[in-house]
Amino acid sequence: MEALTLHAPAKLNLYLHITGKRADGYHLMESLVVFTERADALRIEASAGLSLSVDGTFADASGASHDNLVIKAAQALQAHTGCKRGAKLTLTKNIPVGAGLGGGSADAAAALHGLNQLWQLTLDMIELQTIAATLGADVPMCLMGEPAIARGIGDQLELLPHPLPPLHVLLVHPRAALLTKDVYAAFTQRTEASSQSWQPAPYDAASFMGSLQGTRNHLQPAAIAVNPVVAEVLMALETLQPAADLVRMTGSGACCFALYRHREEAEAAKRQLTRYYPDWFVALTAIAV
């Protein structure tokens, strides 16, 4: 088989509610998860051994190859199937690391999909999801790659019954990584069962935005406590003109986003941010529909 190139899209948590805590310490949640057109790229080629090289904008922040989730996904797939074949993996990092965008999880999901093809393993989605769950809570949702409501620890996925409206996304990362474990350790809010404040329905863009107004990212205060720069990013996005339809932090941060119905407004916002905050990572993308 010829080389494969797969896209590993960044995910956004349009809302994230912490609904409880398990006895083993894992927090329970409910979140509306969508994916963007901003993506890492994973090139996979046949090889005698298993190797990974990383390039791209955020390559330096990706850490050692042996700790990368792409290699761990490949090794988990080998262990699950007994496959002894190798692969040369080249990862181009376009998604900020430690940003709450699920880049590492998306990369692992791409590796599972691609190696399943390259090695001709013919594993179905149920088997791949079983492997994905061993790699991290976000990997199963990235493996599915479709808009969904995630519950439990992120492993219970309910696909949306209706397509999303077209929306433009301004991603802003202050180039300060947040560790998920640190944010959850700082989370002190009382948890409660989901109030079911958001229900999937056939929305146009305006009513979709309106439906999200009663939701939150419960991890935002904890992320700000760990690194106050998150509050600075949110304030910068909230004071842009024209105003965004929704401003929020994604995941456990530190990346924040602004949603727009009109691309020209998102482009104007990007120009303002890059002028006033030249050291931040600012990217314009769209929600994949």
C-alpha cells in the first residue's frame, strides 16, 4: 500500500459541564464536542521498524517521540492484534500543544485509522474504540471525529441528529501550556447532575448560538487560577469589535475561541488580535460540518 496522509482535526468543547466525580477520582462531564478544519497531518509509510518524526509549527513542544501518543497508539494496535509490521510515521504539528484542543488525541486517532489500513488489520470501529479508550479519554471522540455530546469521562458519545450550521472560529492560544491534571486539581466547584440545558435540534446559526448562552465551561475558573493569562485571552476576545457570538475556553485550556456566523467579522477580529497580541497564536478556521 502506498503512503497514507491523514488529517487529525482539533476539537472544541462548545460547552463542558462537570457533573460529578467517580470513586477513582475521574471527573464526570457532559460536553458538546465539535471538530475544526485546523488539523495536524500524519503521514504513514510502510517500514521494517516503527519510527516517528515530528515537524511543523509546534514540533518543539511535542516532547520525545517515545512519549508521543502516535507511537503509543501504534504499539497498542500491535499488542492488540499481534501484528509485527512497522511504519514510518511523520507528524506535522499545526495544533498548539497543551491547549485543550485534543491535538495529541486526534493524532493517536489518526494513527489507529491509518495503521489499521496500512497493516490491513480490518478492525471495525468497536475494536478500534476499545484500543482508543486505553490511550486517553479524548481519543475515542477523536476517533469518531463527528459532532457529539460526550458524557461519562468522555467515553459515552451521542452523535448529533442534525448537522451543525456553518460557523467560523477564531482560535487564540497565549503559548502557555496548561496540564489537564493541574486544572482538574484546581477545580473546586460543586458538581451537580446536568440540567440538560442544551438539547440537539435543527438549528440555524443564530438560534444555535442562542442555545449555547445558558451553557458554560466549568473548568474556566480553575484554568484561570492555574494561569491567569487565560482570563486575559478571554477578555481580549470579549472586547473585540464586531462582537463574537460566543467566547469560551475549550477543554482544560489554555486555548480560547470566538465563534462568528460571518467570516468577514472573524477576519476583522483576527487582524485586531494579531496587531495587539503579536506573541499569541491566532488562527482563523471553521467548524467542520
